[in-house]
Amino acid sequence: MQMFHFCRQNVFHVVAVFGLVTGLGLTEKVSQANEPFAVQQFRSVVEDKADMVLFFAHPSVTRTGLDYCGMDHLTNGYKATYRFKFDSPFTGEPCYSELRFYLNADGGLDFVTNGDRNCLWAPLAGSNLVIKAVRKAIQEDPELQNNRELVRAVESADSKTACEAMLRMLQN
């Protein structure tokens, strides 16, 4: 038991030093009232397009709820976390997946990662169904065809990258 405590303590120190060296630092929770305007704007995009985001994450489900879990202020930007709620397509049981949206200092989306979940499949796992649907939408919409980042993301056949590109496009 003593060896486990020693190893755990050393891992914590390594992570802390890495954070200081890379400038990642620790996070600080920010109340909604004190969120920067750019972050509030990003939140409105996610909340307005929650069904689209969930489609990228879990294409075979229908959203039953959306919870904003809060925002952390990072030393070089922000992290906004949302919990997407849906029923399992197999059992009908309530499920959720959290997505973490990392924003740069001016509120622009940098990248998305998976958070906590109680469902079997991880969100944003690269569904071909999503990519095919997005490719079809691009083919049918000349305005979408003009977005290089979106076309490149879809051609890479990565639903996570395509979701990020769509959210960036909606921010502008």
C-alpha cells in the first residue's frame, strides 16, 4: 500500500510539473455570469445545434436533454463541458455522453474531447453514417462546398474532425 501511495504521489508531481512547463496550468471554474462574451456566443452555437452535435457523437439516437456542466478557465483558453442525454437505442434506458469543447482565448473552438459517459460506445468514434450524410449535404449545398476546412475534414472520414469543422463554421 505504501508503494502505491509513493507512485501515485510521484505521478501527481510529474503531471503538475508538466502542466507548469507547458503552460497548461490548473483549471479554474468560472460562473456563467462571469463568462466572456465569446464563450457565451460559442455556447449558444452548441445549444442551438445540439441535435447536430449529438448526431456526430451518436448518430443513432435522439436527444432527450442537454445540460451545461460549466466552463473552466485555462491558462490559454477555456473548456466548456456539455452532457448530451438520450435513450439507448437498444434498451431504452436513459444514457448520456459528455463532450468537452476546448476554446482558445478569444472563444474560438480549438478541439473537442470525450468526457464522462454511461453508454457503451464512446462519442465521436468515427461513424461512417455521419460522414456519408455530411458528404451528401455538402454535395447539395454550394455554400458548404466553399468551406475548405469542412471539405477536407469530411474527406478525411473522421467524424470528430468533421464535427469540429462544422462548429467552427457556425461560429463565424
